[in-house]
Amino acid sequence: MNFPRLRRWVRGGAVIGALWLLAGCATPRVEKTYRRESRAQPEQAALIRGVPAPLHYAADGRWASAAAVLRFWKQPLRRGALAKTIREEARPLSPEDALCGVIWERGIWAVGQRSSPDRVKLQLRSRVPALLLIQEQPLGLEPPVYVLAVGYSETRDALLCWNEEGRLEERPWSELIRGWRATDYHALLVCPPEFPSWPLAAEEYASRARFYERVSDWDRAVRDYEAARKAAPVPPVLLAALGNAYRQLKQSDRAEALYREAISNDPRLARAYNNLAYLLVEERRDLAEAARLARQAIVLDPANPLYLDTLGTILLQQQDGKEAADVLERAWGRSRWHPVAVQIEIGLRLVQAHLMNGQDHLAAEVLRDVLSLDPGTPVPDDWKRLLKRKP
């Protein structure tokens, strides 16, 4: 027998085993206990297998647990990519809003919310990993971190969580509650939108409706907004959002009623005035009321280019080229932080207003700026002459 080779195999096996243990791949005794309890008493314990250790995503820093959950839902990101994207997108959003936006782009729903121990247990029984925002260190020393829980036991009064060393460890509720209370029991729910099997809260329905809006699934968005209304009184801003969803479904009567209800409940809700004005413009009815509504939206939020654009659109339909050009010029100048498609729409309307006023040189200047944003922008045949003018 080749004893030196055998010793090398033994040493190699020991190293591999140690690495597996450090990575959390070994099955410790406590995990076996949770598995046994979850099988024997499914209402008293739970264990979700296959959730990777956040240690694998250490490059994502405080977002490592969220990266691990994305991997569990088979939507992995390159290590460090989540933290990098959040840094780039966090302005003007909060870091958690930016995090949810990145997760939504992967087709996974995410919502930050106030939770409770009972809610967490229900979630774990439904095979959805739990992310609890815990203040581990005294306030001011370190930011709170998301603790990733994959199981719980009623009899042991504890959660099974991944630790910083990449191992599953049992953490008593009494220990976790102290740090969780400091964040007002904040948690992050991350799962496919169709996955929850438990009754959602009103804010969860509303969040999922916004997710469906993002992917233009307007039927499901309406369903969830209506469910939110049944679950609890909703703020006027959600009434306006529901109105938008109905407008996308070509149910303008319902959309109009919801916009008016939102305005009645909150006379300072600028978006409701603007959206109702735009609905009236789309249907080419009562442009005088539409103009009044758009002007009120601008009074409430004078820097919003979308509201200025709505008024400019109305003025074009009213053949008031002079004021339309003034208003759209302001909208054009303030649209720089909006998506390119929005900038182009505003720019093309400004070209139309300048042409209405006989200001071909100004129209040509704006049209060139629009084409610099996207050279493939379609240009009407009767506008192509503008491009022949010398700058």
C-alpha cells in the first residue's frame, strides 16, 4: 500500500472538510434538531434548507444577507454587485429603497416593513427566509445589519440564523428582540410575488401592486390595490395610484372617480390633480378644467417637469403656442434627471410649440438636442427641414 499517498488523501480530505464546515455546508447538530422538530410539529417549528450563507457574499457588506436570499430564489448576482449598484442608485432614494429596486429588477418582490415574531414564524413556515434588521452594536457605532433566519422552534424559543463565520447557529428570541426593538421590528420580505401563501397586510398588497406596475401587469396591480383598500383605509396617494392602474386598463370612469376622491381626501396631492388633468387631455374633453387642474398641480409642486409638461400639452391643444413654449421650456430644462424617454417627449412638444410660434431656429436647436439624446428618434417629414438649418 502507498502510505505517503494515503496520508496525502487523508490530509486533503481533512482540509476539504474544514472548508465545508467554515462555509456552513456541514450539517450541525442544531440543524438536525430543527429539521426533526419541523417534521414532527410543523406548526411549532420550521427549517428552510438550501439558503446559502451570507459569508459567501461578504463583498456586499451589510447587504450580504439580501444577496444570499436572491441566490436562494435562483436570481444570483455577482459578488459585490449588489452593494455597488446600491451605492450608485441610492440618490435620491434611501439605501433600502435602492435595494428593493435592484431586487425588483430581478423579478423578485421586496418590501421593507414592520414585522413581529408571529409574522416571522408564519413566513418561515411558508418557506420564505426572514431578514430581520438588528442593531447588534450600540447606536452610533455600527449601522444595523440584516440577520438571515432560516428556521425557528417554539419549544426552544429560538431562531436558526446564519452567523458571520458562515455557520448556522441558534439565537434565542430574547437575545434577538433587544436588537430588533431598536429598529422598531423592521424586516425585509424578499420572495417571488406569487409566493406568499399567508394573508398580506395592506402595505404589503400596496407594495406588490407597485411591483406589478413596474412590470406593466396592470390587472394584478389593480387586484392588489383593491385588496389593500379592503384590508385597511389607504392614503390618498394610493387612490391616485389605483386610478393610474385603471387608466392603463382603459377604465377611465373608474380612474377619474379615484383621482377626484384622492383630491377630496387630500387637496394638496399634486399628482392627483396632474393625473386627472392628463386623463381629460387624453380623452380631449373639458380642456379648461384640465388646465385648471394642471395649474393647481404646479402651484403645489412647481419644480416637477411632468406637471409642467401636462400643462404644456393642454396649451398646445388650446393653440396657445406662446405660453406653451414658455411652460415647456421650463419642463425641458428641469427634466435632466428623468429618463431619456421622458426628456425626448418633452423636447418634441417644445419643438411643436416653437413651430407654432414661427420660431424655426429655436425649434431646430431643441430638435438637435433631442437627437443627441437618441439619434434614432423618429422625426416627422415636415420637421426634417429644420435639420438643414445651420446651428
